Amino acid sequence: MRFQLLGPLALADGPDTVVLQPSKPANLLAALLLHANSTVSAEYLQRAVWGEEQPATARAALQTCVLRLRRLFAKHGVTGTSIEAVPGGYRITAAPPTLDLLGFRDQVRRAAALDRDPEAELCALRQALSLWQGSLLANVRSVVLHRDEVPRLAEERLRAVERVCDLLLGLGRCGDALVDLWTATRVHPGHERFHEQLIEALYRCGRQSQALAEYRRVKGFLLEELGVDPSPSLRRLELSILRGEDLGPAGSAAPRVIRGETVPLPAVAPDAASAVGPAATSSTPPAATSSTPSTAAPVAVPAATQVAVQGAAPAAVPGSAPVGVQGSAPAAVPGAAGGFAPSAASGVGPVPAVPHFTGRAAEAAAMAARLTEPPPPGPEDHRPLTVLVSGAPGIGKSALARHVALIVRDAFPAGQLLVRMTRADGEPRTAEEAAADVAAALAAAGAGRALLILDDVVDADQVRPLLTLKGDAGDGPDLAVVVTSRMGLGGLIATHGGWVQRLTAFTEAESHALLLAALGAERVEAEPRAAHRLAAVCGHFPAALRILTARLLTRPGLRLADAVDWLGEDPLARLTLTDSPDHSVTGLFDRALDRLDPRLSEAFERLAQGPPELLADRGPEDEGPVPESVREQLADAGLLEDGPPGPYRIHDLLRAHVRRTARIRDRRTEKV
């Protein structure tokens, strides 16, 4: 059982989550968890539950609230966490695995220790930020907590987001940084550091005019709303852009803050250092001897608002995650969990978390159970347990694999590796190349089992050499392997065994849950009918929903009902990120169709442009214009789904894409 504070207050047990209703016991639980493992004075708890004006019976009522919480714990099977009565107050015990706030802070500390490996540090911070699940304590009706505690926690999160963006800039991944920064600057318009990072990222991407336009917008906002000029570092950045200067290597200007403690960074240039504000100060947990807890100085930050990190989920837009220089073995360094965290320069790296992962509860539970069961019996060189996750492009295969890896990480003490089997340009890596990199990484692994995620596999031959690896010394860890692929890879399952999880589009409930997680309950629940219509226009397709939420987050004033009309006019053209055209539904489908043999591609276009009856099963005597063997190959490539009405069907978005592409091609031909 896990307590969730970084969002609505909730109890979670695996995929099952119980969100507590607003109540006095919920206020009390939040106040105790915010200061877990510390004694909290009864006077402070009374203020947190009832506010500044308390009833005369507040102390007795507080004891009743404690009793109701203990009954709630017993009802939901909470073990290992208890509320203790101590002199002067109460204390609740928790640990990182049982309280997401402690897990977040622990993961940020781990990230700070990985400063020599930016990719590993970035991965650790992504995992930390993935624990935030919406508007902070949205179901806790305590003025005291929202006034004194929420801004402090929001500042911890903002510091982590700043650091993530600095790392992305330092790694040259400016496009990925832009996805985060467009959202962060709109949600936190008064946060100058985010604006500075956004302007720098735009300039480094060669978009000088946009960078200057963004500076002018920020300057106007600061003057109009706050009556102040941009900071010196922002003004220096504008001057450099106007002069067309080379900014040099991106520096990590923002300090890393772990609950108020500033972690030193390597020396940076004075100009870069001047852009850093003072570190946030932490709040001292309330002592039993004091009626008023010590709190941090107020910070000029709004209450925590969910920032969707869309670029962190390559599953949504395959191929968007860059892969570095190939062919060289990664330099393995100690991982955050005691395993390995090799450099990602070879396409092999730690498994990053998936922000806002929603849905797929049954699939995730089944995969987790399969991966954590005892290894199959056999000789020492037996093939590892293999799970194949297959489905259409953009259906969420990589996201599910990475989410499950996070769930089962304790079962793999030797570590977890993500192996990108396709380069950023769409070309598959050779089996020998991937095997050499993985073997070098496994040589640095510890004892016990290790988990490999072989992501975006093109064919079975890419995988087979990786199923018998042991590391360079031949004594590496036992392996479990998760393979994600658009292909069915039936030949691999036939020769090597394994278990198949084929994904389809979201259910209505899963789509709605994704909108809630990404856009926030307040915005979605204000227009529930429009939210359901938006999901329907996207065909409940995960990649389309991710892109849609990214666009809506950059336009917080757009009503969902208006977005339905806007999107419905031309969904394929508008399901794209204007600042990153590669992140689009049309680009995703184009890349998938480009992988096909030309004859298969032509057959698929014929099916998509024709009536649904072309997919009907006519029997062996009449196969129609597209033979069954070809349809089977298209289904194996993830482009045809299981029926009804017949044995196959084409997703509406994919069918619309093919027809739209044909119309554009025909118009160009007519002009010629």
C-alpha cells in the first residue's frame, strides 16, 4: 500500500487507487504525511484540520479523526504504516516505497549523485517527476496546508523541472526541452528561469525570430503584470541573440535543490551563475513543543499545477528520442538502484519513467506478474523469459514496457536497461551492434536478475542474438527480456517461446483518465461531455491523445468545447506540435508505412481507401482484390486490427490518414 500526496490525496495498491473524499480525516492524514517520521504537535494538526478558528472541542475531535483514520487503514489493509500518539502530538511512519513524497525526494537525491552521467541523472529526475499525479492535494480542504505547505512542495518540483531542462539543453536535445518548456512557461508565466531556458532552446534550434518574439512577450508580461524589467541574464541572452553570437556549450545553470539543500555543481561562468536565484529554504517539521510549525518563507509560485512532459514518452511518437553515436560500447557507471546506468550514447541506457501513465491496468498487472515469476527451469544457458508487446505505431508499447519496468524494479537487483533497436532516423540497428553494446553493459551489472527492454524491434533476427547474452566475461546476470515491436514476431515466439501482449486503442475510461492526468481534473470535469468528444475525435489513440493534451496545455484559455470544433475540422492536420513537426500523427503513420515493402504499402492503401467490405472474410474461393496472405502480413505489421465486422479492421485515424495523403497527392498531380 502506498500513500499519494503529489496529486489528490489517495491510497494506492498496485494498479488500484482510492482517492479520499474531502473530509476532516483527509486533512489530518495530509498534515501527518507532509511531515512523515516527525512528531507533529496537536495544536498544528488542529489548525490544519479546522483552520485558525477551531471549535472548543477540537482536541477531542482530533482524537476522533485519528480513530477514523486507523479504521480506514484497517479497511484498506494498510500495513507497515501507523499513526502513533506521542507526547504533545502524533507521528506517522513512512518510507520512500510507501509515500510518494519521500520517494520523490529520495529519487532527486539519487539524481544529484549522478552528476557525472547526465543521461542517468536525467532519467532519475524523470522518474522522480513521474510521481506527481495532478493538482497537489486537490481533495484536501485545508487553508493552512495550501497556504503553508503546497507552495514549498511546488518549489521542490519546479527546481527538478528546471534541472531536467538544463540537462536536456546540455545534452543537445533542445527539441525535447522545448516540449517541456512551452508548457512550463505558460503554466508559470512569472518564472523567469523557464523563459530563459525556452528562449535559449529556440535559439539553439535555429529559430532566432521565435526566440526574440518570446523575449518580447516575456518582457511585456513582466512590465504589465509586475512592473519590473527582465533579469540581467535574460537581457544578456537577448543581446547575444540579436548579435547572432554562438552561445557555446549549454551550461547547467540551475542548482539542484534537495529539500532545501543546494547541491554544488561544477564551476560555471559568472554570467551563467548570475541567472540562478536563491535556493528554496526547507520547512522545519513542527515540533511537539511548538503550537505553530516553522514554515518556509513564502515563494512567488502558484500552487502546484500539473506540467505534462509529453516529450518523455517515446512510445507516443516512436523515433522521437534521439540516439547517439553507434558502434561504441557504453561506459557503464553505477546506477541509481545499484545496477547499471550506462551512457546512452550507444542507444543503451537506463529505463526512463513515463509521466502521466494511465490505463493499461490489466495489461500492466499481467506483465508484472509474468516478469516476476521464477525463471523457467533448465540449463544455465537457457533462454530468458521473454514478453512481447506488439501493436500499431503510437499505441503505447514503449510506454507500457517502461511503466512495468518501474513496477517490477525491485525484482531485478542487477538493474534494468532500455535498448533502442532503431536509430533516430528510422534505420534499424544490426543485431551484432546491439549485442556488443548490451554485453558490455551487462559486464558491469551486479548479482541477481536483470531486465532488458528491446524497444522498437524490426524483425526476429534482431532479437535472437540478445536472448543468450551474459556479458563480456560470460558470467553476467540472469535475464528477463521485454520486446516492443509493431510486428507480431510470430517466428520468434515459435522458436524461443514467450508471452505476447498485443495492444489496441484505449477504452473510453482510459482516454478520460489520460485527459484528467494531463490537463487536470478542474479543466476536464468542467466540460465532461466535451472531454469525451475530444477523446472520440482522437479515436482513443494514445499518441493522438498525448499530442492533443500537449497542444491544449499550451493554450490554457481554450475551452474544450471549442477545441472539439477546432480539432474536428481537420484532426490529422491539427494533431501535431507546431514547434516540433516530427511529433505528429501523420508523421508517425508515414514512418510506419515507409517501413513496409512497397507492394504491402500499395495493398494497404487500396484497403484503406476502399469500403470496409474489402476486409470481410469471403472464403477461399473469393479472396477479393487483396489476398488473405497480404492481409495477414499487414495485420502482423500492426496496421490491421482484429475485427469486427470481419477478421480485420483499420483504425479510423489510420484510414483517414491514407485517404488524406491520397487527396494531397492527387491535387499535386493535377497541378503538374
